[in-house]
Amino acid sequence: MEITFLGHAGVALKTAGQHLLIDPFITHHPGAQAAGISVESLELDELLLTHGHEDHVADAPAFAGRPGVVSIANYEVAMWLKSQGAHEVIPMNHGGVLQRPYGSVRMVNAVHSSTLPDGTPGGNPAGFIIESEGKRIYHAGDTALHLDMELIGRHWKPDLALLPIGDCFTMGPEDALIAAAMIQCNRIVGIHVDTFPPIALSDDRKARAVAAFAEAGKTLILPSIGETFTV
């Protein structure tokens, strides 16, 4: 699997000949534009959305409306996408697993809130465990630290996890380290950080976080927009 960081909480996955996007936030993200990333530049077969906040779904209708694209989200977000002209939506909910051409998608718990751009409730926020080509990727979505993460470590140990570290609205890096231990994953990509002033971390705090992860035998990756990882 190839994973490219798109900025904020957005990632692109290429696996088994399929192109997936999770929570793309591009049009309103100056960093994505500066990196040469645009809605038009990204290939897509499947769109996954963790919850309804605008910094996760603002570009979703443009992607979901493309011919052939399948969009996966909780019921409320999926129905909102359908009302926005999505080509095909698959609603799911926590605990569900979808078998896909590239493998499977499991929806897991996240502790956060979820309101759609039009002000309607966005259902319960979630994370995804994607299994493909013998590997597992966990995208936690926007979340606090919570005990359900122990279930992930017990049953579905990820090879790579994307965890929010920006604090204020989600976990900070200190709680993300606890989460990494709970999910039993040694390779963590820090997301949902530095996009806006409330989630900006100082260089000193980032350095301390990287050192703390290393001391625990784990790697905290703070990616540049456009950076690609192989799993």
C-alpha cells in the first residue's frame, strides 16, 4: 500500500489497483495548494469519510459526484452526500465490516462530535481500519483517547496508524503515545495538527513528542504535505 499525506487529516491510499481517499480537505487548505495538490489532480475509486465536520467533508461532494466513485461513511453523512449528488454511497456504522475489491473496511469508534456543513447532525464520528494486501491501516479520524482502542490492539494490530495529535479538538501527542501502545502499533503518522492556530504545536513540543515515541520503541512521523509512505 502507498499512502500519501494530503494535509490536515486527509490521505490518499493506492492499493490493489484502487485509489482511495480519506477525509480530503484540499480546496480550503493553503498548504495543499502550495504542494500542488488539487481536487482535479487526485485519482479516485473510493471515498471514505470519518465524520461530518467541514474540515473533513468540504471537498467530498466534488469527489463523490464523479462517475464510478463509491463513497463510504456513516448513515447520516452518506445520506447527506447522496443529497449533494454523490454517484454511489454505502452507509455503514460502528462494528460493521465491508468487503471491498481491495480488501475490507471496518468502522470503529471515535470520541468526538459530528455536524454537517448545513448544520444538521452528522451521526456518530468514526475511524477506519483498512485491510489490503496483507496489511492493516488505522485512520483514527478526529478522536480523544478512549478504551476501545485496546480492542484494536487486541484483535487488529495495525501496521501503520494515523492519529490526530493537534490537541484542543482531539488528542494531543501525549495521549497519542498512549493510544499507540493500546493499538499495539509502532509506526504512527501524526495528523490533524498545525492547520489552524488552535491545533498548532510548538517545535519544542513536537521534538519532545518524537523523543517520547522513540523512547517507547515507536516512531512518530510528522509528514510534509505530499509525502508518501509504503506499508
